[in-house]
Amino acid sequence: MAKTLWPAKLSPLYTLSPRLEPAPFLLSALLIVLLTGLLFARRRAWPWALAAWAYFLITLLPVSGLVKLGLAIASDRYTYLPALAPALIAGLALRQILARNKPRRAWALLPAAAILGVFAALTTAQAATWRDSIAFWSHAVDVDGDCYVCHKNLGDALAAVGKNNEARAHLVQGSLLLAKARHELGMSYYNSGRYAEAALRFEEALQAAPGLAETLNDLGLSLFRLGKLEQAASQFEHAVAVEPTFSQARSNWATVLS
């Protein structure tokens, strides 16, 4: 809703985080309920508004996040068709206002022209980010610095033109962010008692960024909970080798060996 009304900081990809803050989703849901109730109550006076709003909700439903689509929790391209509805509502509302206030018609058009001018400027700025892959993914990284896919794609684009040092920095950052995401997802499984799934996520994190002592330790704890003591001891040992001052991993290693 916010990006439909004010299309700024747009990105090709908004990756799904294992730790989602519920507040924005609850506020959006509350706003939708309130607007639906208002338009339904005014359906006789504004039948066109209710019809356009219903179109918005119906076309947005398949991409609302109720069903996960790939790596993204949302993408701006999903709103191309739904976004026609707010524009239609605004246009018809303006037409109705002008029809009732003919002497003030010219003055009423000034705010509409100003809004169109702002949107035109935003569109021009956004279009500039599509000039090439480097500009495109650089913008995506600026919008969301935690997007590991964006870092990887920017690294690939930079490598393609021979900028290997810059490419390497983004590829490394992308790997670390992916490992962090997988580790956090693993912890959510671990805290729910789903140790086998947690172990898989920790292993994926280590594939993305090998040698992370905390992930090695947590993988060891998951394996320990699964009764795989030898494998758990190996992970604790590896964690201590990577980070000798990691007292928790050392303590866990000693517990398994005792």
C-alpha cells in the first residue's frame, strides 16, 4: 500500500527474512479492513470506488505473500495491475469533485497536476536504475543492504566487466548474508524443537560461508539433540579450531566427550 501511494525506494527483490516484524503487516491489514468498511458503507454514493477497490484486492491476493513465490516476500512488479485501482479511484473522485464545483475546476486541477509532476519525476529517477545490470543491482543494494541475492547479482555484473575486486567484495557479502539468513532460520527451527530441520539449515549456512564458529556450534547442538554424538563432537571441535576462545563450543565439546 505504501509503495503504491508513494513509489520510492523501489527494489526488484525484497527477500524473505526468517524474522519478520509483525507491526507493518498488522497495520496494513487494519488499513485494508478500514478502507473496505468505509467504501462498503458508501457503496451507494461511490459504487465505482467499491468496484475499483474490489479489483485491487482480488488482483493483489495471488501475490500478497499468502503463498511464497521464490526467494521474495514481495516484488514491485506484482503491483502493476493492482495499482490501476487507486489511480482509477483518484481520477473518478477528482471528476466527481469537479462536476460539483464547476467554478473551481481550474483550481482543483492544480493539485492533480502537481501530483502527476511528482510521479513523473519519480518515474524518471527509477528508469535510470535500469540502464545496465550494475546500476540496477547497485540500486537494489542501496535500498536493501541485507539482500544477499542483490549482492550476488551485483558481484556477477561487476565480474562480467572485469571489476574483480569490487565483485569479490559483493560476492563475499552476499555469501555472509545468505549464511546469516540460513543460520537465523535454523535457530527458529532449533528453538521449536525441530532439530533435524535446524541441522539442515545450519549445514546450508556453512555451505554459503564455511568456518563460522557460531554456526558450527549450533549445528553441533542440533546433532547432539538428535543423538549423533560423534558428529556433534566433530562440529564442536571444528568451532574451537576456528575460534579458540569460543568457551561455549569448548564446553559443549567437553560435555559430549565426557
